Amino acid sequence: MLGSGFGLARYAQQLVEQLQKFDKENQYVLFLRKDNFESFQIKNPNFKKVLADIPWYSWEEQFDFKKIIKKENVDLMHFPHWNVPFFYTGRYVVTIHDLIMFHFPRPEATTLGPIKFWFKDRAHRLLIRRAVKKAKHILVTSEFTKQDVHKTLKVPFEKVTTTYQAPFTTIYNKQLTINKSVGLEKFKINKPFVLYVGSAYPHKNLKGLLQAWKIFENKHDLDYQLVLVGKGGYFYKLLEYSSEFRELKNKPILTGFVSDEELCLLYNKARLYVFPSLYEGFGLPPLEAMANDLPVASANGSCLPEVLGEGAIYFDPENYEQMADTIYTGLIDENVRFELKNRAREELKKYSLEKLGYQTIAVYIK
């Protein structure tokens, strides 16, 4: 799952980068799919990569992947997500990023029909329950998820360790100060804009954001664009064809997938970042916005107040009027914007990629 463009991929990317940097003692085997096998570069002689071109959440993952792992004779396997092969009997740790399937088991969150969805949902729940039960230890990315795993899956606290992610930064951040307008014409952005980065799954609440945006446009005579960044596909198409989208006078811009360089550009050029999600296990994009000195308006539920702290202004994600008013405040009130930027810098001190690496290694060698 290593790569960029979505949360799990970024987590694996960040973690492997830190492990290569700090662990000169243990030997690592990285199982990679064909699409990232050649592009991933080994930087530590204790690391090797093995091709495991197995589709996620598939029958091949349940049976063939298990054989590939066994062939490498690993002492401990780290599964960075809950999709552990059901019959895997080796020692392993697993990262649980959230329990979304237990709290938002919505048929509209899948391309499957209702019967197939019901069986898939039950299979996923069975897999995750077995994964946490058989794991040597469980890693989570927030205290919120730790409490959720304890309450929902009855896992004792001592079996769970919280390892925070950290916002993504690259050399592009420094380069962008030269010319922050380069590249925006590609996305047809020609006005000040409000930014969202992420997927369009129903729990991300983008339809709610569009309803709030309609209220915002009707109440205020301001000329802003709404820019939604995320890999296209079924759910972004559903959003584009929804009544909430079509009823807007000024249609939001859907960028599709963007490169890391383009993402940095968008963070740096936006006026406000908005995150309307109903449920998150961590919430990396608003942290990335904060790291790019971009004020954040966020939903006030799940892990978000824990992760963002005083570095964001909050709204009830199901109160669209309040969401619209919060967006307005974040755009117009210069005192609020100034305070948010200052507080964000303090909040960001809690997060460190180095700490993510060290804490994970400590769990491996327990």
C-alpha cells in the first residue's frame, strides 16, 4: 500500500522512510505491488523488496499473499492495515487506522448491490476482529481510535499503542516561494479559493459541504471558488452528478489526482482549508494544510479536535448553516486567521516522523 495520494499509502511511505533512516540493526522485507516496485528505492542495506502483486481485499490476498510472506521466513510481519489474511499464523502487528465499517456501514459507500454489500461488510468485520485478536500488538494513529478499538472490539488498552503520523512536507514547500501561481491555470483556478483534499466517500460529507457552500454563496457577496482535490472515480462521479453539485451556480473544481508538487502548490495558494468529515481515524490533510500555513476550518467530531487542537476553528458537520458561517469567518476575519496560524505552529510541534519511526520500532522489539 506504500505510495502517495491517500492516507494508508502515505502512512506506509512515511513509516518505511523512517525505518530505513534509523534502524541499522534489524532486517526488513518490503512486499510491494508491481505499480510501485521499480519506483521505490532502497536506501538501507538491511532492506530488501519482494514483488507481491496482489490486489487488495481479494481472494489472492487471503491465500497467495500468505504464501509469499511464508517464503521469506519473516520473524514478525507488520500489516499496515486490517486486511490480514484470515489464516495467517505468523507473528504480526497490525495498524488500525479507523473503524469506519462499524460506524458507517452504508450501502451507498460501495459499488456493490445490497446483498453483496451485506456479505462484504460482514466479511470485513470478521477479518478485522480476527486481525486484532491474533495480533501480537496493535498500532493506532490517534487516542480516539485507541478508545474506539477498546470499546468496539473489546481489546485491552495495554495491547494498543498510539503512534501519530506527521504532516507531509517536501522540498517543494521551499521552492514554491519563488512563484506560487505556476500551475494553477491547469486546474482553471482563477480566483481566491477554499480547498478540500481527500476522497469522496459518503462519510467525508462532501454533499454536506456543497450544501454549506450554497448557503455561503447566497448569504455573502464574495467571489471564491471551491476546489476539491482527490483521485477521481465512482464517488467523485456520484458527487458531480448529485443535485447538491448541479444546483450550485458556480460549480466546484474537481482536480482529480494531483502530484505532491501540485498539492503543495494548492496548499500554499489556498485561502482556507475545509474538512467536513463525519468520521476520521486521524485526519492528515488538515494537518498538512496547517504545516503549509493555511488556516483550517474543521468538523468537530471523532479524532479531529484531538489531532488539530487549537490550530483550527470548528463546526458541527451536520449543521450546514454553521459550516457556512465558519467558512466565512475563516476567510474574512484577519484576527482569527492570524491566531489560527500561530496556534497551528504550536500544535504541529506534537508531531514528528522520527517519533513515528522510533515508536514503531519499539513495538516491533517488545
